[in-house]
Amino acid sequence: LAVYEVPHYELEIPKDVDTRKYVAIVAYPYINCVNSKGELNLPLLWTNIWGNISLAPHVKLLDFWLNKAALKCCPGPKFGIDGIRDYLKVYNRPILNNMLKPKTGHTTPVAKDMVYKAAVGGVDIIKDDELIADAPFNPVEDRVAACMEAIDKANEEKGEKTLYMCSITD
């Protein structure tokens, strides 16, 4: 839609300038990021906006805007940071997050064990790595049930809450 040079050299480029910089405004069709039901696919949207281009040198995403239809699909966080702090009863310190590693290759029993140990160790929020998805060796339904058992057991033992966030980007 537009390209702006930053800084804007109105008359001539100074001799000491070896690299010119630009801001580009790009429009992308919303329809390319919806499913057959017309619902916004957020992982697809983000991949379209920033996926492969993020590997290009000297490219920085400054901002993006969504149209009204897309915004209806993205009402924002349900609880926000205050709601999360209230739920966890964590107010006067940083919230400790742990992402399960390795990224993939572990089974449901291994995930359950890692979640339990992290929760008992004091982690507030434990999340799957986004690459685990719904693997045949660690199906999402089995993993959620097992990890929630581990969370419930740890919460009961330590008297504090830990949240488990399952990867659902598959």
C-alpha cells in the first residue's frame, strides 16, 4: 500500500549513507487466514504475517492491524495478568513459566512425570512446547488427561496452584 524511506532523503542521499531503510505497509487478504467455516486460524495468520519473512536479514515487523471480522475472532485474553495472578495467588514475584523439553519425542508418561516434577518444584505455569502437537507417540487427549492428573496431585501436595497449557496448534 505504501513505502516510506526512513529517514526520508528529500533531495539527495548523503555520501556517508551505505544502507537505505524503508517502512512498507502491506495489505494481506483476510480470507487467506480463515478456515472453511469462516473462522480465523490464528497460527496460519501469524505464519502468513511473519513466518518465512522473519528469516530475512534486516527485516523487522513493526506492527499489524486486523480488520473488524478478524478482531471478532480475537476478543483478547480471558483473564489478563491480574486474573492469572488472582487464580495462582502470586502477587509479589514474577510468575515462573516452564516449557516442556525436549520439544518433541517424549511420550505421555514422560510428559506427565516432567509436569509433576516442575509443578512440585514451584513452577506456576507449565506449557507444552508448540512442536509436540498431537503426535502418535503422545496424543493430545492422553497427554492432557495425564498432565492434569500430575497437576492435581502436585497442587494437592504443595497447597499452591500450577497451570498446565497444552499445545493445540495442530
